[in-house]
Amino acid sequence: MSNIHIALVGGQPVPVYIGLKDDPNANQVILVHSAKSRTEAERIAAMFPERKFRFIECSPVELSEIAAVAENLFQDYKDNQVTMNLTSGTKLWTLGFFRVFIFSDNTRFIYIDQNNVVTDIQSRAQREHKIDKVELFKLYGTRLDSCRLLSEYTDEDFRVMKKIEELRLRFKRFFYEMDDKVKQSLCDGAAQYITNSGSVIAYSPENNLIEININNKGYKKRVKFSCPHVLDLVFNAGWFELKTAKAISENKNVGEVLLNCKFVDQEGITKNEIDVIAEVGNRLLFVECKTMINNATDIDKFRSAVRNFSGTSSMLLFVTNDEIKDSNRLVYNHAIEKCRDNQIESFNFAYWKDHILKAPSINDIINQNINQQNKR
């Protein structure tokens, strides 16, 4: 008697992958897929080069075809030990295959939740599996090209982070000018850069030093920033991403934390960047950081990017430092509503600072969502 593994493959490959990791002794794997999910099935098979796979295409909605495919597989393998993963695919597939195979004494059914817990339907036994983030991204056909570990940042980096945060409260206009154009000019070897307001920025890569003469409506101030990641922190609100990553890392359930995560396609072209990614238990937390909310459509782009990189099982968090005033209240409220619509948690450092006794912290938000199940 052979061990056969049958899995229904929809748009979410992770539960199929976890099911195969949980069933290492299967002699043959049958992946039932639609024309649309063939790519997902092939990616899953590529992760197990030592296994023997059989691909079977089936309509996701045509009942007679579903019944016929299920019956044919039952006749092919009724004398074997079968493990059937009912997690992915359409609900009609689940009902159709369960209806046929339930009468076999040799079949066990498994279901995998979004915390990667495998449940044996008959015995109710449960086993937990961990999926490496590199494996996860491969399953979705993308690649994490570059990132920085939070553990790489030093005490000097955190001191600069706090200094920038303090200065930003006094010189907001200046820090808005610190964009990619300024950064690229200095990285290309320019001795200095003069902003539209007359401020002067100089960068010494040998000393990891940025020296700035701020001109703010006639008031001038000279400041220096020196630390290993000075470019990351001074430009593009990198200090805020580091502050957010540090706050997330303080949760006891959080493992490795990554910053400035750049994803590329098969040709190496950048597809998107995620500010912070953290391992939380058996799931990943994706974080979008915005010191100010200028366009609520950024929420939609963030949700779409995460879905493409890791499916629907990941946790999502939108973090801002925006002060809620009459001038920005409409845009701010629209962004928070978009977060709710897209099942994205939101956190505002500025609001939390003023309402610390009644507003949940980042730590509270993570704890509340650790075991929450998103819809597949």
C-alpha cells in the first residue's frame, strides 16, 4: 500500500506547502488545480524536487466535472493510504472531494490554518509548522533582494534617530526637502547640496558623517549626524522606520525584524519596497511607515504589494506620526477607513503619545492579532 497525498491548489500555496512538509512519507503527490492556479501548483512542486508529482486540472465551479475528477482519483487510489489537504482551492472542490473520499477507511483529511497549524479532521490532532520567509516569497514567485536587520543598527544609530526626531519638530520644512534627489547627489560625490530654502548639506562617507547648515526662515542652525547608517536615517524618514521597527521588536512574540526590504522580479527589476517586515510567531508582519499621510491610495498599494508577496495569511500594520488637525483630518480619516476596509491595523505615534492611557500601543496591537485568522 502506497502513501498518496492529494492537495487542492487555489491562489494560496502556503497551506498546500505546509501540508506536504507535514506528510514527508508520501510516495506520490497529486495537485488538483484550475487553469488559473497551475502556476501556483508548479511553484509548490519545485520546492520538493525529490517528490513525484501528478498535476490534474479541474474546473473550480462546474459540479459535474468536480465530481468526475474526484471519483476518478478515488478509483485510482482507493487501495492506498491517502492524505487529503482540503484547505486551499474552491469551496466546491472541498465539498466535492470530501463527499467522495469520506467513505474510504484509508483516507485522512487535514486542514491548515493561517498560523500554519495542521489539524487532522478525524483525530483532531494538531501539529505546528514554521515556514521560512525565503520559502514563503518563493512560493509567491518573488524574491527579497536586499534588506537590513534591526540587529545591525548600533547605539550611535539610535542616538541619531532621536536627535533627528527632536529636530524635525522644529524644522519640518527642511526635513521635507531631504529626499532621494539630495541623497543621490551626495552619494554620487557632490561636495554639498544646497536646498531651495538655502540650507546646505555635506556628506563624508569616510566618516559616516552628514553636516547640515539649516536655514529656516532666517534662523540658522548647524548640526552633525554621525553613525553607521547615517544616510538611511537622515533621508526619506528613515529615522521613523527605525523607531517603528524598534517598537515592534519589543514585543516578546517578535523574532527577526527587517528594514528597507526591496523585492525584485525574476529579471531582478524592483517590484516594490516594504519598510519593515517582522517575524511574529509563524506569521509575518508587514509594516508601512508614513510620518505624514499625503495620499490615502498608499494604503491600497501597500495591501496589494503584501498580497502579491505573501498571500492573505500575513499581518499588516500602517504606522504614522501624523498630528490630526483640521487641515489634514479629511485625508487622515479616509486613510484610516481604508485600513479598516483592507484589514490593516493602524497606529499613530502622535495620537498615542497624547492618549497613552486609553490608546493601544504597538505591542497591544500585535498581541491582539497574533492568533486572528484572516479570510482566505
